[in-house]
Amino acid sequence: MKVSNKDKAFLGVYWMTIMGLASVVIRLLITMSLSRLLLPQEFGQVATIQIIISFAEIFWMMGVGSAIVQKKQLSDDYIATGNTLNLILGLIIYLTIFIFASAIASLVGSDDITMLRVLSIVFVIHSISGVSEALLQKEMRFKTISIINTVAAIINGAVAIILALNGFGAWSLVFAQIISVLFQTVMSIIKKPIKFRLIIEKESAKELINFGTGYALSKLFNNIANQGDYFVVSQTLGSAALGYYNRAYQLLLVPTNLIATVMERVLFPLLAMYQDEHEKIRYVVMNLTALIAILAFPITIVSLTMGADLVQVVLGPKWEETILPFKILIVSLFFRMAYKIGDALVRSLGAVYKRLWVQIAYATLVIGGAYIGKEWGIVGVAVTTTIAIIINYFIMTFLIGHLVELKIRELLGYLTPIILVSIVIGGVSYLISTPVATLPYALIRLIVMTFAVGFMYLLAFKFVIIKYMPEDFRGFIEIVKDQTTRKLVPKKKIIK
């Protein structure tokens, strides 16, 4: 029986969420272990090198993977050309970093030249499977993708912990990343092999480069935004401060990667199929934005009321300087998560050059704000970065409104009941946080508050939110419930 695109999308969200939950647990356990085995300076040391790697990664693939996912019809020559370009770019990036490592490292205030050269081998390894990974995403084989990513996360953590226990320090993180990338590459090729041909077909290359240039430039400025605050902290406040700030930001990314990134990866190929049907796209964007708000606001409330306990449980007692920056950054959680949905939509429509201007504005806000905020240390940088994320979400939302004729007041109609309920629950949570704080052990306090906030949201959703939401959202929730029931409840066998 042929599976519909709607079912493929749901199954994609289902599998990536299940594996995403597993990954979150795994990564939290790894973070808890490594935060106790490595020093803030060692995390900062690798985070500085990662700034360079993340920028180089943009030019490594040059948007080839996204171009393959976005294009409706693929030819063998198109795939072969994309693979050839990918391999060439991977080798060029590696050789460039290897030769000019000293000058490149000095740009971010690092003197770890050997570490940079060693870690940059990931570009050669990963370039071999870049097109295979894109084809897996295009075919919406999210179960395969999520399993590969989850196992890679386990390998990464296991290797890092073993090496850290044996005194490898910051190198533990470097070798762990290389080995996990090697695993992802091998498994992606096994699951989606492609015919190896080194050719560059003129028309295919022209189309790939045109899309890829716009994609790469927008990704460049997005990366400047994502790494810009790290760069400023590293250059002005030092590697130890970057280690604290990096851990705070990584805690923000846990729910973002679990929920929003899962949806983004599923939505991109799905929306690319419906790129000419704006009514369907508006329906998806508004309902998913509301769903993200329902998921993001409880996490934000728990993090704000119990941030100190959360940091103590996850990172340990030596990370107290991370608490306040984390509480500030978590305010931006909904905006960061919802922005990813808009980003997937803009890419699916092929509007990469319009997306570029949004990313330029975002990067300017982050870096400019970080240079202002550094006067108050990493707390000041956290404040300006949070403001930049919120402004960036509104800019992207206005762009989406222009592209698919989405009216902002319609979107507000979906969000207003959730926002009002969240304000009330937030106030109640603040009041009960005082008696909860008298309980013994940080983990117990965190669990009690999480259950309390979760229970209040369940009641509010059943008796208030769903009642005052637009009719389309109620229908959307019924579809989700129906699909979930069909997936989770096994079909009864018919006995003849």
C-alpha cells in the first residue's frame, strides 16, 4: 500500500521524536559526565575551534544537499554532479585549513593549530556521504536518519568519556567527533548508496551553484549569528568565560534540537512538495507554531523557576556561573524554535536570497549586541543574544507573511490563548517555587516543579486552550491524536 506524504511526515516526526528523546537522554548523561571530567577551559578550547569548523562547513557542501532536497525532479547526472562538487569542496576546505591553520586559528584567538588540523579531516570524511544523506531526507526516510544520528551520538559520548577518563582532556571531544562522523558517513552510504561518477554536467552544475550560492551565503550569515556571540566572548572574555557561556547555550539547544530541529528536517522536504500550494503551507505554519508554543512555554517556566537546580543536576556544582546566562537565554526558546519552522518554509520555496537578508540582519544584531553586552560579562552577552533571537523571529515571520500571504493577526489568533494561559501558569509557578525550594536534593525539586507545571498545562489545554483556539487548530489536534493512536495502538488481529 502506498504511503501518503501526510503519513510519511507524521511517521517522520514520530520516529525522529522518539529517537530525539533518546538522544536528549543520551546527550544529557554525556554532558553530566563530561562536565565533571573536563574543565570549563577545555570546553572553551574546543568551542573556539568549532567556530572555525562551523564556518568552513558552510562552504564544504555549498548548499548541494539542500538543493537536492528542494528540487522536485532529480536526474542521475544531477546527483552525480552534486556528489562530485561535494567531494571537491570537501578536499579544498580541508587543504585550506591545513595549510593556513595558524592564520585561521589566530582569527578566533586560538593557538591550537594541531587540534584544528586534526578536526578538519571531518570535511573529507563527511563529503563522501553528503549526497546520500540528502537523498535519505528527500525520500523522507526519517526512521533511518534518526537511528543513525542516535547511534552516532552514543558513539560520540562513549568515546569522549573513555578518552576523558584516560586524561586526553580537550582532545577527547575532538577524537569523539571524528569517530562519530565516520560512523554517520559509512551508515549513510550503506543505507543510500549512489553510483560513483566524477562528472560535472553543465546545466546541473549551474543550477546547483545558483541555489547553493544563495543557500551558502544565508547559511554563512546564520552561522555568523550562531557563532558571533561565541567569537566575541572568546576574543574579549577568554576561553573559561566561553566555556561557561557555551554550556548555557547548549542547554538552550537541547529542547530546540529535540522539537524544532526534528520538525524542520521533516518539514523541508514535505513543504518542497507543496511549494505552490500556499493555503496548505499557511495551515501547517500556523498550527505548528501554536504547537511549538504549547511545548516551549512549559520548558521556559520550569527553567526560569528551577534554573539553578537544573544546572546543578546536569552540569554539576562547578558551573554556577552558567545559571544566570542560561535563565536569560531560555526566554528566547519559543522564538528560536518557531524560527526554524519559518526557515524550513523559506528554503522549501527556494527563496534563498530573501533568506540571506534576514540572516545578515540577524548576524548584525548578534555580533553588535555581543560587543555591547560584553561590558557586563557573559550575562550581558546573553541578554543581547536573546534580544537578537526575538527580533530575528519577527523579521522571518514578516517574510513568511509576504511569501505565502500569511496574515500576522491570524497567527496571533492562534498564539493569544496560549500566551495568556502561560502568563497565569508562570505566576503560579513562581509562587510555588518558594516552598519547592525547601525540598531536599536538586533532582527532587526539579522533578516536582516539572510535574506541577506539566499538570497545570494539561488542565489548561483541556479546559481553556483548546476551547478558545481557532477551529483549524482543533481539527489539527484531532488529526495528530488520530495518527498517534493508529501508530501506538496495535491493530487487532482478525481470527477467521
